[in-house]
Amino acid sequence: MTRFEVVTAIAAPPTRVFELCLDIATHTALGERVVGSAGGVRDFGDTITFEARHLGLRWRMTARVVVHSPPGLFVDEQVSGPFRRWRHEHRFASDGDGGTVMHDLVDFAAPLGPLGRLVERVVLDRYLPRLVRVRHDHVKSVAERR
């Protein structure tokens, strides 16, 4: 299992950043397609299925919001998809100056035992943090525009 963190300072209040991160439009703007959902903003217990192309392959993942504590924390976990395990913790803290420190902690494990662990080390340990940083940059850009 692999764990990584991505932290970003955003010049917007935590409530705004929290809501943007739960807004499905934020995800679809980055090339993901929603193929199953109950609405526009996710809440505790909601599930959502995204489809996207990564590493040249089309992936589909269904995740459930298992913790929802606005505006400071939500956690989603894979219900079905490409990983043996996927847990994504999203934290939002005031920076004391009207902005937000957005902190993501991801725990994941690839399937396929030893082969999956090799793929984690060789590919996913670099690819996934970079992907989360791109998402952080997008949220920062949208949050700071308004």
C-alpha cells in the first residue's frame, strides 16, 4: 500500500474550497466523465462513478463519501474500480488570513499482488501525486477567480 500527501495554499475561504471539491463540475472540467451520480454536490453516503482516461487506458471508479464534515473534511473510498484499495482524505483549514490550506492524503493499493506492488513503485507512485496536484491547481484557479 502506498500513501502520499499534496498540500496547496488557496486564497479563498475553506467553505468555498470545500464546496468546489465536492462539485461534480470541478471533476468534469478536468476530463473525467460522470457515468453515475445522484446530483451535483456529493454528501455523506453518496456514491459517484467517474470514467476517465489515464495512462492510455479508460478507467472507471465508483467512490462513496464515507466522512462528510463541512467545511473541514470529507473522505471518499473506492467501492469498485481499478484499485485493491483507495481512500482519499480531503482536509481544509483556515490559513488565518481568509484563505485555505487544502491537504489531501491518499492511501491506495494496486491489485495483482507482487505485480501490482511493482506497478505502484514504477508508475503510480509518481503518476497519482502529479494527478492530484493538477486537481489542486485547478481548484485553486477556480476558487481564486471568484
